Amino acid sequence: MSLFDRLFRKPTDPREAMRPLWHRTIEIAREPEWYRHCGVADTLEGRFDMVTAALAVVMLRMEGNPELAPRTAYLTEIFVEDMDGQLRQSGVGDLVVGKKIGKLMSTLGGRLGAYRTGFADNGPTLEEAARRNVTLTDDALARQFADRLRALRLRLDATSADAMLAGDIA
């Protein structure tokens, strides 16, 4: 690389390396089985609940890997960027966007904690987290949701760090 290139090159945005994982996380959240078999309501709220659930499981997997853990902040920044865009696109004004983003971040943090506890307990706590944090069409389907979330966690645990970053999640 020439001196000129090094002097005038734009720095690489570290979030760009996380975009494939972000896009795959959204794909996972949109899988029809969550809505058909696990009872997630196919509404704006239900879809947001699924994005936060899938993102929380991905972030929990990243926390357990020293190579990935520092990058969770970039994934969070992409979440904020995407939610900001969604809010603006739906007509939310500039004065309110920041406040709503703060609430969404608080929601994500709470759910991350609930799912962390649910996975650590490896029992009914994950079902309870689903009942509290996911808009379900029938609360009786919380077990199916929790079982599918556990299966997602196992898939992520079996995925290498490089594959995760590439969004290559089976």
C-alpha cells in the first residue's frame, strides 16, 4: 500500500465485519417456524420480540468466546442503527427517536438478562422468559418457543467464530 493510500484512505468501520452476522440474525428471527409452531404473534411487536430473542442468543454465544465478546458492542450499534431507521421510516419524528431508541435498548438489555438466566437454569425459567418477553398467540406455546430457542443456542454453540462472523449459521 502506498503512502498516499495510507494517508487518505477512509478507516474501515468495524461494524461492517458484523453485518453478515446481523443479516443472518434477522433471517433467523424471520423463520416461519417461530410464528407457525412456536406461537410468536406475526405482528410488529412479535417480530421485534423475535429480533431481540435471536439477537440475545447470538450475543450470549459471543460472550462465551474471547475472540467474539468484544464485538458484541458493534452488533448492538447495528441494532440501534437499524431500529433508528425503522422508527424514522414509520414516521417517528427526530425529537422522539432518541427516547424510543433508549427504551428499545433497555428492552434488549432486559431480555438479554432474562435469556441468560433462562439458559443458565436450563429449565422452566426460559419458558417464563418467553411468556414475559415474547408476544405469543397462546402462552401454552412458550415451551415450544423455549425448546426452539435452546436448539438455536446449540446450533450457535456448534458454529465457529469465523463462521459466525460470516453469518454462516446452519
